[in-house]
Amino acid sequence: MSGGAWTVLAVAGVTAAYALGSRRLASTPVSSAIVFTGCGVLLGPAVLGVIATDEAGPITALLEAALTLVLFTDAMAVRRRDLTLGGFLPRRLLGIGLLLSIAAGWLLAAPLFPALTVWELALLAVILAPTDAALGKTAISDRRVPPLVRQGLNVESGLNDGMVLPFFVVFLAAVPGTSYAAEGVAGTFWRSLLLSTVLGLLAGGVAGRLLQAARARGWITREWRHVYVLAVAAASYELAVVVDGSGFIAAWVAGFAFGHALRNHPVGTPEPPAPGRDAPRDTTPELAEDLGELLASIALLLFGAVLLGPALQHLTWQIVLYAVLSLTVVRLVPVALSLLGSGLRPPTVLYVGWFGPRGLASVVLGLLVAEEHVAGTELLGRIVAVTVALSLLLHGATSPALAGAYGAWYRRAAAHGDLRETAEVPEGGGRRRMRHLDGPTP
């Protein structure tokens, strides 16, 4: 049997095994991210060698597909009111905290890794800047935590992975020997940022209006609506690729335009509800979200095999120290500075600052950099791998206890006076990824 067949069998086996016990594990700190990453290390070349890592093409394609779907569906879910009504928290975290996190990560890495160039250090900071609050699921799902905080973390983690992409492609273009370097910084700015943005807006906006027109005329079934979203996400990505732009940026922007079209060009005649049932909510993005969740979990398994397993064999104190600093100082200090004058109490600032897990975006961007095979990328891959792994463990393990403790504090504090934390926020919106794989659904 070929190595590729063994890889497919291993991935399928882990996925099936987790699915069978997913409801039981949902009530524990052991998230799907921990399970898939740990199995990746075990099955990878560092331990059992079941998963083949010599064929980079299929692995890269799967990782890119996972991030494309997550970027598209996350952007689809974002609404203007998420950043207006009670949206001061995500606005501050994204507009101030994200930039400060990149700067802090850049500065703290310089003395620890003198072998890396200025632009490689910048790449490291950008790769580890986006958060994935869904990987500390209890932090944003525990109803004892005020809605302002849950929604703020949710919206932040749904937007910051797309917001770091322009920095990523520009910094990558500044590193000699990379695929983007041949285009140059100016060419990368034009193709990856401007042209990709325009193509994404056109693809998402036109596709969204076409879908609503077809729904209004009764031309499309519910099942094909779900498939249509996948087609639009793939098309927006490939439109940018064929002009040597950034498919990720195009997919992210297309998600905004597509979601805006669905909300602002409603169907003239709503679909009738099934007999004896209430009118159903719009389930158009569900298939894309579910597939994105599955691909994200598989991506974490491959991350454990391809990046984390080998990285654990070359640990240094500098890598471990930077991983700890990245999860604490690089996150907590920028969050505290960005929330100065917001009126939020210190326990809230600490809670928001701690729950910034590193997830899928860091994994995919780290692997894409590692595949460039230029000076410094091997070390970059190791640092990213250890930081993400430590984040999965610490944030996953602490989210239930800290959510309970913070919720208890909030209940006591709210009973003795007005809190800024009690501000109203819109229901829903933001990132919904991994709600099925980790949620307590029957």
C-alpha cells in the first residue's frame, strides 16, 4: 500500500473515531483541536510514520481549501451592527490591539532569534497575530460570560485572520528567495491587495445577487444553495490566483460582499415553512461551514504530523520562551493598551487578553512559509508549531474553569452596580466555526 493511501486511511480513521465520541468529549477540556493535533504527532514521521509528509502538493491544497472556506464563511457572518451596537470591544481589539500585537511579537523575537532577518521576524509576528477563539470554545459559549465579551471575542477572531493577510503577503515579498519576492513589494501590493480585493468584491457581490434572484423566482433548491456557496468561495479564490494575486484575500473580501448581498437583497417571496413547523432560518452557508470545520480539523492533524512532530525534536529554550511570551505578553499587553479608557474592569481585560488562541490561520500561514524553502523558514515553522501547540493545550484546558470563575465575578459585580460589560450587543453574527464539532449537539 502506498504512503498516500496510508495517510488517507489514518485521516479517515481519526475523523471517524472522534466523531463517535464527539458528544462525550464536548463536556471536557479535550477539544477536537487537541485530539486531531495529538493524533497527527503520533501518526507522523516523528513517532509511527504512518502519515506520509513527502508529498507536499495534496497537503498544501487541503490546507488552502480549509482556510479559504473559513475566511469566506467567517466574513459572510459579519454584520455592520456587530461593529456598531456594542462593537467598541472588537473595534479596539482589531484597530489597535492587532497592530500592537504584531509590533510586540516582532520586537520580542529579535533578541531571541538573531539568525532571522528583519522581514522574517516580521513574518513570524504576523503569522502568530490572528486568534481563533473557537478553539477555547467555552470562553465564548459559556452563558455566564457577558454577551459583550463573548460577542467581542467571536467577532475579533472571525476578522483578524483576514486582516493580517495584507501584512503577510507584503512581508513575504520582502524576504529574498520567496515566491512573492520575484514579483516585488510593489507588484505584490498591486496584485495581492488591490486587484484581489476588487475581484473578491465583484465575485461575492454578483454571486450573492444572482442567488437571491434565483431564490425569488424559485429556480434553485435548498440543497443546491448550499453547494452554490462552495462554488462561489472556490471561484473567488481562483480568480485571484489566475492573475497571480492572493486567493485568500479575494475569498475573504468575497465573503463580505456575498453576505451583504444576501442580507440587503432579500428574497421577494420567502420559502413556505414545512407543515406544522415555524419558518426556517436561512441555512445557505451551513454546508460550507460544516465542510470548513472538517477541513480545519484535518488541517490540524496534518499540522501535528508535518510541522509539530519534527519541531518537538528540535526544541530550544528560545523557542519555548517565545511561545510563552507570544501567548502572554504579546497578547495581554496590547489588549490592555487597546482597552484603556473603555470602562471595562480589570478581570474583563485579563479574560479577553488571555483568550486569544492561535489556530487555523497560524497553522496554514506557517506551513505556507515553511514550503518556501529559504533561509530562516525552517526555524519559523518550528516556532509557529510550538506556539500553536502550547496555545491549543493551555487555552483548551483553562477555558472551562476560567469561564466559570469570570462568570461568577461578573454576576457578583453586576449585582452591586452598573458595569460597562452589561452593554447590549446584537445576537448571533461573528464566527460560528467548530460549533458542531465541539458543541453538545445530539
